[in-house]
Amino acid sequence: MKKILGIKKENYYYKIHIFGKKIKVYRIVRLLKYIKSMKNTLDLNMFRTNSASRGNIFLWENEDKMSYKDKVWYISQQFYEHLGYFPDLVNPKTFNEKLNWMKLHYHNPLETRCIDKYEFKNYIKEKLGDGYTVPLLGVWDSVSEIDFDKLPNQFVLKTNWGGGGETGVYFITDKSKADIDKIKFLFSDWIQPWNNVYYYNLSRGYKDIKPKIFAEELLPIYFCEKSYEYNFHCFNGKIKYIFIKQHHPNFEYHRITTIVDENFVRQPFHAIKIPNSIVKEKPELFDKVVEIAKKLAKENFPYVRIDFIENKDKIYLGEFTFTSAGGYNIYIPSSYDTKIGECFDLTKLNRDYLTDNDSKTLKVVGG
């Protein structure tokens, strides 16, 4: 039996052996979903179908009744469960502590527009012009409005407020074989108000997004050898770290990844979801992507993660994220949680966007 199926915990991962194939899974929930999905053909939606709602109905129903102290408690509980240490949200020092401090004390309305995955396309068009986002095929307020007959054989359906991962994204690789009723079932749930990411981790920028469903062209990034994803971590208009993820045609998703600076100098740390192998050669379009990221970072957000996709010599903007990993990033060695936090200077915040949640004078903590 051990040769057929084996599960072993290794650091933060769960290592699984299934019929001789080795995989690593970060969270036990993903592990269980992976095993469950083995009953069906594995496809791009294996972590997205039949998934539990990411939203928190209790928080949605009671958020207006929660005091500032209640929200601190809620964030602190999530923080400890994800990262294993209790946060200091009075005098934050680590990167993750500062991200969560921002949830409680800072809100720039522009962030909502940039987070909205549909409105984001218009924002990028204003900043860079046409052709920098994945082509749009349609947008709707409900599943009943979608005319699947008018969509191509391959496409991607998304919600504009989904956090990615398990909810809000569905890949259709062959429309003739797609379960349209199941897709309608999922998306009718994913656009319910309690599934707003805000009611999962209190990331303020999501709260005012009006839910929509939209379709994009399906990029062959998972099957193309020259395909990369870039995550630019920017602080006050400056690029500090770049995560590069390379795809492979055998669907080894994110199997080659590395962290560099804007000069492609490899950094001495990695993140929990990143395997040990690295991108050894600088991608051909790397310098061009850096140039575009610098233009967008000039908006001078205190912190923003700008995501790109490079596919078949074409560059697309993926999304802006202001609470990377929901504010629960794991780095190895763990000292980099503090080191990256040093890049995040809270004394430079625009005070016009500070919120006084405790009905007292808010003192901005040191950088």
C-alpha cells in the first residue's frame, strides 16, 4: 500500500507519493482536495472545482458589529494559524505584521480599482495603452446572462473579486466537454457577497468591489516552454524583489522558480510554495518587464505586488495585489520576514488614507 500511496510531512509541505509520482502540497486542505480529485481526470480546475467557499458568512453577517479590537483578534488568530507566531499589530516590524497593520489602518480607494480584475484592465489601458492585459471576451453581472454559445471552445471564466487559488477562476479547455450547469452553479455562489475576499481576511481594498463575471482568452502558459510569471514586490515606487515562475509543457506547474532583484541577481531566500529548482537564465523579455513594472510602481503605493505573464514573446499584466498571500507570506529563512519588512516604511504613508478605527488619534509607527 505504501508504494501506491504515501503521505509524509516535510517542513511546511505534505509530500505525497501516488503510484510513484511525487508531489508537494502546502496545506492539508489542498492535499485532501488533490486526493479527492484523483477520482476524476486531473485538469486545470482540480483545485477549483467542488471547493469550499472561501468567503466567511459569519464575518459577512457580523462585520458591522465588530469593534476594532474584534478585528485585531480576528486577524491575529488567522496570522498565528498561518505563520506560527503571534503578530505585534501595535509596533509591527515584519513584512506580514505591516501588511496586516495596513488592513486595520489604511485605505487608498485607488486600490479597489486596481484589485478589481475587470476594472484593472481599464486602469492598465490608461497607464500603458492597449494590448497589456489578456483579451476580454465578455463581462456579466450573473450567470444567467452568459451566452456560452458565443464563447470560443477554449477560454477562462473569472470573478472580478476572486482571490485566485481555489475560487473565482475556471479554465475551459474544451467547451464541448464542459459541464455548463456545474460552472453556473459555482459562479452563482462565487459572486455572492460573503465570498468577497474582504470577508475572509479583511483586506480592505476588496470590500467595495461590485461582483462581476468575465471571460478571457485562454493563454497556453501551462503548456508553453517559454512561459513565465513575474511577481514584482514594490515599496514606495521601488522594485525590491522579483519572483519568477517558469512553466513547462508537461504541466509541472510553477516547478522552476527563483527570486531576484531588478538586475537579475539571485536573492538568498525562498518562499514556502517555491521548490528548490531555479530559473538559471534571464528570460529574454526580463528587462522589458522590469521597465514596465517601474512605470507602474511610480503610482507610489506603500506596497504593491505587480504580476505579469510572459507568453510566446508577449507581455500581459496579471493583477495588482496589496496584501500578498493575504498577509501571510512564509519565507525561508524566516529572518526575511523581518528583512523584507524593513523595506516597508510606514512613516511614509499618505496620512489622507489613514483610518482611525479606534476613535483615537492614530500614531503612525516607525519604519
